[in-house]
Amino acid sequence: MEKQKPKKTIYENQEEILRTIVKELKEKYLKNFSKAYLTGSLVSKKFGKYEKEYEGYLGSDIDIAAIPNKRIPKSWRYKGINHEWNNEYHIGEIKINENLHPINLMIPLKNDYKLIITKTKEIKNKILRIK
């Protein structure tokens, strides 16, 4: 059973935040991937700050779906299988409006990129290719 998320205040400047996060992801993280997709609250423009901590953070998470080009760095923390179709890792965090936002990487089982698109659509999330 999934934990109930606390109430969230949506940031006003969603497009600017998206550009800032994509720029930082490209500079620091995306070199590890040949393709990468964003999904979740950042893409659906519901990115913001929780009124109380959720999974150790006040900020919404940044969801990336991708397959690494090489070995998974030891600094990435394995979180387990998520939604029954991907392995999830915590790979870092980005600060927006003085709040830390965790970066979660979803690697589709069997390294199948089609699963990223299919499963994201099944859960009615938007998806944005960023690399």
C-alpha cells in the first residue's frame, strides 16, 4: 500500500523550473544515458513543496526514466522495484526555491525503452523526452 502524500503547494513558475531542472540534469546526470525521459509532477506542472516531509523531503520528486549506458554508480541508492515494471534508484537531488527535490531514476525491467512509454501512459502520466 502506497503512503498518502501530504498536501502540496504547487510552484507558480512551472516552465522556468522545468527549464532549470532539465539544464542541471543535462549538466550533471544525463551523460550516463543515451535516452532519458521525464515524467510525473514536473511534466504535469504539479511540481512543488509538501506541507510536511514525504520520504525525507519537502520537495516533489523528479522522475527520470532511462537506461544507463554503463554500470550503475555506487552513489546511486537502490530503492526497489516500482510499479512492477522498473527498478528505482535515488541518484541525487536538486534545490529549487530553497527546497531539496530528490531525483528518482526508473530503469525499465529487461532494459526495454518501450516499457517506459507504455507504462507511463497506462498510469496516465505525461512524459517528456529530455535526451
